[in-house]
Amino acid sequence: MDPSSPAFGTFYWAYGLCATLLGAFGIYLGSKTRSKSIQLMRQLEREKRRSDELANFVIPIGLSLAVETDLNTLLEKILIEGKSLSNADGGTLYLVTPEKTLSFGMVINDSLKIAMGGTSGQPVSLPPLNLYDPTTGEPNLKNIATSCALGAKSLSVPDTYAAQGFDFSGAKAFDQRMNYRTISVLCVPLKDTEEQVIGVLQLINAQDTESNRVIPFDEHLGQIIGLLGLLAAAALKSYLRVKKLTEELENLRIQIDEVKKERQVAEITGSDYFKNLQAKAREMRSKAKGQDKY
């Protein structure tokens, strides 16, 4: 083919175009491959970090909770460790009561510098949440914390202001009053070995570790928080069991002391010495009455 002919020029142009397209396609595939490789590496790093957290953080926390003998300190540890694991700005620890409510065990918010309950010295002034409607008896599934307790499952909401199915009017009223914004929420049930829910760990506003921007709670991290919930529930159940046993032993000791006192009183009043004293007392009263007549 004559290099100077139009046909050769067209062929050369088409060849160049194909080479360019192939090169661009190769670059595209390379970038996609690199992107997937980077994503895979990041995922592996996240999984390794979670594994390290599990081995070096969660398990020691469980051991620390297991040996705690003070309820306020125990509640505080559970909430603070949950916040730390998820890098959450705040959280609440609820306890299930015999009255079928969720009472506030502790409330913390770092941004607002709020700390109530636990070892803070500040009592929680918030009323308990009803698990069931006082009038109809229907389960309270509108509140995310009560719904978590009733369903015994973890619940996560990425944005409370766009959420469907839950009533966050209380959180929104709090936000407006405190110039705050509750966005992401994670609720984890604290279940004992019999699968009974004895409390709820609620965390709010997970934060990106680099930018501190509020983000949704990570799904896999939620599983680790769930494991913390199991350890926390075991420690809390153990504490409550020991406390109940201690109270029963104390009541038994009081009853034994009362029985001892009654027996000692009976022994004293039944003795000859006491009977002689009673006789002398009656004789003295009789003489006194006789003298009064004159």
C-alpha cells in the first residue's frame, strides 16, 4: 500500500484511534483494579482492626466488668466502653424494671458536657420509658429504645430526621432546647444467658475518626458492640444476683437476730430470778396501795 495514498492515511488514523481506545480501556481497567485493590486493602485493615479490638479491647473490658462490685461504676464502664468502641458522642444506659419500664441508669454527652448517673454524682432526672402503653397495654414500638428491649434485637438508624417507623420527637425537642442534632442512633439489648433483656445500651452520633463528622454506625462495629452488650449483661446479671443474695442473707441475719432476741427474752422472763423480781414488785405495789387507803 502506498503510504501517500488516502487509504493508507485512513488505515493509519483508524489504527491510532483503536490504539488510543485500547490504551484508555487499559487505563480504565487498571484504575478499576487499583480501586478494588484499595477497597479490599481497606476492608482487610478494618477487619484486622476489629479483630484487634475484639482481642485487645472487648475481652479485657468483659473481664473488667466481671470483677466490678459497685453498680454505679459498672453502669458507667459499660456506657463509656460502648462509646469508646464506636467513637460515639453520647449514649444512655437503660435498665429494665419490674414495673415494665426502662429506667435511665446513666446519660453521657461529650459535646454538651452532660453526665448524669453512674459515678457522676448527678442523679438522672428523666422519667422512665414505658415498655407498654399504660392505657391499652400495647407494646411501645414507637420508641427505638423500648422497641429494642421488646424485640431483643439491635436497631440502628443512620439519620433520625429522615427515619421512618420510630418517633424521635423527644430527641428533636432535646435538640432544639440544647442546640444539638441527634443524627445516628444505635440501640443494643443487654441479654442475659436466658435471653432475657435486662437493659439497653443506646449510643448516638458516631463520629468519623479523622474529620469528627457524624456518620452512621458501622454495621460490623455494631456486632462488636453487641458482643460488649452480652459481656455487660453477664456482668450486670451477676452483680444483681450477688446483690439479691446479699440482701437475702442480710434479711435472714435480721430474722435470726430477732429470733435470738425473742429466745433470750423468753429465757430471762422464764427464769426463777425474774419471777422472784416480779413477785417482789407485786408485793411492793400491794403495800403501796394499802398505804394509800390511809
